[in-house]
Amino acid sequence: MSGDIRSLVLLAATLATGLMAGLYFAFSVAVMPGLAASDDRTFVEAMQRVNVAILNGWFSLAFGGALILGGIAAALHWRGDGRPALPWIIAGVVLYAASLVVTMGFNVPLNDRLAAAGDPSKIHELAAVREQFESAWLRWNVARVLTTTAALGCLAWALRLGRA
């Protein structure tokens, strides 16, 4: 029974991490390139709205759940026959934690500055607001794509080791 719980927690951590990797990847390959073709007002307004809409329970569940479940999975694999997967789980948790540092240290402050710029219809220098946001946000999002995808790979490998 404890092996089943251990495997289910690791699976849940892997799925939550995959959801976050997919979200960041989708922004990199679809959302931001689509918005790049828009005018400044549309870009600023769309990103302001996305940054409000994303703060919901489903996002929070995956965003925080990946780290919490990963930590629980590591604890459950600490001893016994689950131990071979432990280094991969720890690597996955550390990589995911690095993505949280990037998010909280760089992407969120950029989002906050964009929100503080105010109503796009009243911003006089929309191009400057966009310029200060877009390229920096994109660079840090790529860092999140890479770290969460690597975390997902580590956790998926840990799942494989758990089945061996």
C-alpha cells in the first residue's frame, strides 16, 4: 500500500510539473509570438488581463502543488525500495524550485510593473511600457520553460525507476 501511495504522489508531482512546463512552453511558442504581432495597446492590455486571469485556483493548484507534491514524493522515497528514484526526484524538485525563483524574482515583478502602468487607454508611452516588459519577460520565461521541462524529465525518469 505505501508503495502505491508513493507512486501516486510521484505521479501527481510529475503531472503538476508537466502542466506548468506546458503552460510556460505555450506562452513561448504561441501566446507571446501571437501578441508580438499586435500593436502596443493590445499587447499591454492583453498581458494585463492574462496576469489577472491566471491568478485562479487551478493555476495555484499546479503552481504550488508541483513543489509540495515533489517534496512529499522525495520524503516517501527516502528509504526502502523507492530509494533509487530519490536523486531524480530531488533534482526535479530543485529544478522546479528554480523556476519558482525565476517566476517570483523576475516575471512577477515585471507583471506588477505592467499592472502599475495603469489603463492602456491612458498610458502616454505605451511603446516604452511594452519595451520595458516584453523582452525581459520573454527571456525569463525561457528560463522557466527550460527548468520546468528539465524537472519534468527528472520526475518522469524517477517514475520509470519506480517501475523497474
